[in-house]
Amino acid sequence: MLNRDRDIVTPFLQPGEQLLAAASVSLAPGIPPTPAELQVQRQPSELEQKLGKKFNVLRRAYAAVNPVGAAVGAVEDRMMGAVPDSVWHGEGMAGGWHSEAGLFVRRMRDDSASSVSTFAVTDRRHLVVVDRSKLWQLKEQYALHWEAPRQAAALHRNPTGVLQRGRVDLHFADRSWAAVTTPLPATADELAAAARPY
């Protein structure tokens, strides 16, 4: 466990709770997009709108200066978008969007969460802590984003392909599951080992 991951999670521990493992995680590729009707809708901030407009101006300028590169990039984007991630990476989730796994994925994709989160296993529960600070803020603002008792979920190592050597599948009591990946296989091993029943 990295000291940074330990420092992120420690403030969210309950009195007497022991941290067994923690690692940065992100949702594994292969999880389908959340249906539009289940996505959390939010209005972009004024700063986000301004940045978006400037990005669009830069993209149009690039297309004018390098039309071949822009066209190739657009074709690549369409080709990658036409093939689901599950074809490239295997399935990343099982169970419907209202299953425990579906609710976990929807929670992890909540637009207020960052793309990388810290997953922790304690002697009592599993929890996810995220940095809720905005892009322009210098200081991180961590918050507890998801938690479940240890008995409610099990972690199973599932190193899949070259890009998912650090994959861990999170299995729920309703037989649904969702996959997360860690940057290093060793951290995935550590999470899965810590989550084993005593």
C-alpha cells in the first residue's frame, strides 16, 4: 500500500477500524455506457463552458492547419466508438443497471467523482474515496463516495489481457459484479488478499 493511498483513506476510518489495503482504482474498460436516463444530469459551470468554447476554437484551428491529421483522428474516433470496449477488453460488468454492480458503476461514474478513486479494504468494510476538487483548485478535497460492509461484496483477482493486469472483480450478493483496475498488479493482489474472509 502506498503512503499516499493510506493518507487519503485514513481520515475516513471509523474509531477502532483497521485499514488493511488501499489503492488507486478506476472502472475497468468493457463496462458499457450508462443509459442516458440513468445518468446524473448537471449544468456545466461558467468556467467549464468558457474552457469548452476555447477547446472548440483550438480544434477548428488544428483542422484548418492540418486537415489530413484532423480527418485521420476523426476516423479513428469513429472506429473506436463503433466497437464497444467489451470487444477489446472483455466484459467489465454483469447484472443490470439496477443491480448492486450497476448501482456501484453508476455511483463511480457520478459526474462529481474523479476518474481515479482510492479503493480501501478495512476490517469492517470496503470504501471508495474520491477527490472532489475542481480542475482549477490546487488543493485536493477528498470525500467518501461509496461504502459497503465486507460481507456485502467480495474481491476476486482477474488479470485480463495486457491492459488489465491489475484488474479486480467486485462481486455482490445478488450475483452481479463490476471490474476495477489498479495501476500495478501487486496492488490488486494486495486488495484481493485483504478482502479474504478471516
